[in-house]
Amino acid sequence: MGRAMQQKLSDFSADDFENLSPSERVRHCREMAKRALALSQTAPPSHRKAYSEIARQWGELADDIERAHQGLSSGHPSSGYP
């Protein structure tokens, strides 16, 4: 993992994530999914499935945030996700 990514991950907190705009949250989640997918391709075989699953979950979170934000923007309340 590159130094920039290590710094980015070590500085991450739930409070910081909560303060991001929905589009910034989506972007962050997609970046994390991309990184996890890259790790799944280079990790030891015993870890590949776990990294792939983490990538999938980051992607789902991004999709959920995007849907919730679109629902709020269109005036239709969604599941209440911020």
C-alpha cells in the first residue's frame, strides 16, 4: 500500500465521513472499493476472497448513499440514510 493511501486510511474517522457531502461519501466509497479490489488481486490466496467481499460492500454502500441522496433530491424520502 502506498504511503498516500496509508496516510489517507490512518486519518479516516467516522466523524470525518459523516461530515462529507453525499457525493464526497460516494467518491470515497468507490475509491475504497477500487483499492480493496486491487488488493484482492495481489493478496495471498487466503485473503483474496475477503478483499473481494470488502470491495463489494464498499460498492454497495456507495450505491446506497447515491440512491438515498437521489431520493432526497427528488423529494421522495428514502430509507432515512443521511
